[in-house]
Amino acid sequence: MREVLAARAAGGIRGRGDVPPRFRPPLPPRHFVGRDTELARIRAGVTVLHGPGGVGKTALALEWLREKGSGDQLCVDLAAHDLGRVLRAFGLRTEPEDEQAVFRALVARRQFTLLLDNAASAEQVTPLLPASGTVLVTSRSRLDLPQAREIAVGPLPDDERLGPLLDRSYVELPERQARLYRLCAWEPDAFGVPVAAAIAGEPECDVEDALDDLVEKALLTEVGDDAFRFHELVRAHARAKRYQ
């Protein structure tokens, strides 16, 4: 009965195409390269893209949506948005215990192509999956969802396109991020915020935000809790910039 009521509630949303701006997928990075194999493996249905933080899972999902996605597209960052906030953006209010059912009904009725970003576990994702349609999920862990195609996303390969890509990404960095990029590349292994702050001579809070920006731009990889590491190819690029 609850599923029936949820479906009726979702039927009262605003007209097709009226996706709230903050839940529309952003454009992928302008300089997206090097993921042809992974792009070709994504299919209709449920696909999980899993790999370390900063490796480019979200960028890959957004590029697929741009190239091959169809219809209305809905993007939910599971690390930042609760379902109640998503539903309220569509003019829907329901009891907390009904939110998952109403969300599934909303996605199914509107036939959204759905991106669930930053999933923590299979238990978080499973109650949100509609009975049919296309869903992309990004996660740092393999989720082992029975109905999903799981694609491991590793570091960018070493090919002739990577150097120009890194150059373009680097010149767009704000000065603090660019300076950290150059300085921290001389750390031989993983490093934390205190080490980066000591290297840069800046407050930890400022450095932490800048490191997070480098992770978002796939110039740095987050490993474990509050630790970061350069891919060897990126490290070599960053070290070279110190002398230019």
C-alpha cells in the first residue's frame, strides 16, 4: 500500500523537464580524455564505477551522460544530499520512512537517467534503484550489486594525451592550489594535511580545502582517511612545473 501511495504522490510533481538546477548533472571537465574503454562498457541498466577518490569516476559518469544519456537526467550526491531535500526540490513532502519509495516512484514516473554520486555502500544504493531505467553509481568501493555492471576506474593511462591535459588543468588552478601541486609533489609517498601545511607554510584549514580541490580536478588521489598521493605521471608533471 505504501508503494501505491508513493507512486500517486510522485505523480503530482511539476511538468517534465523541470529538474531543479542543483540536481541537474554538471558538465564534464572540458579536457576529458583517456577513458574510451570505460565509456564503451557503460550500458543501460545499473552501472557502478568504483575506484579511489580523485581518480575521475564522476567525470567519467558525466561524460557518458553528455555523450549517450537521454531524456531528463537527475544527479544526487549521496554524500551531500538527503532524500528529503531532493524530494522537497520537486515539491514533494512525505514522512521519512516513505522517502525511498517516493524517490523510486519519482525516478520511474519521470523516466530519469539517474546518477547516484559518492555512494558509501550497497545498502545505501539498493533502496533507491527504480525497477527499470539507467542508473550510474560512483563509489570508492566495489558494491557487488547483483543487477549491476561493475567497472573499476584506475589512474589515467600513460599516453600522449596526458601531458597536454595536465598542462591545461594546471594553468586553470588558483595560485594556492598550483603552489601546493608543485610543492607536495616532492613528497615520495602519501601525505596528510599537516605535512602539506608544513610544506606550504599555511594554515591547515586553507590547505585542506586546496587539496580537496586538487582531488576534484583529478590531480591528486585521496587514499585512506585524510591522506593524499600523486599518481607517478602526475607527480613528474608537478615536479617539472617547479622549474618552469
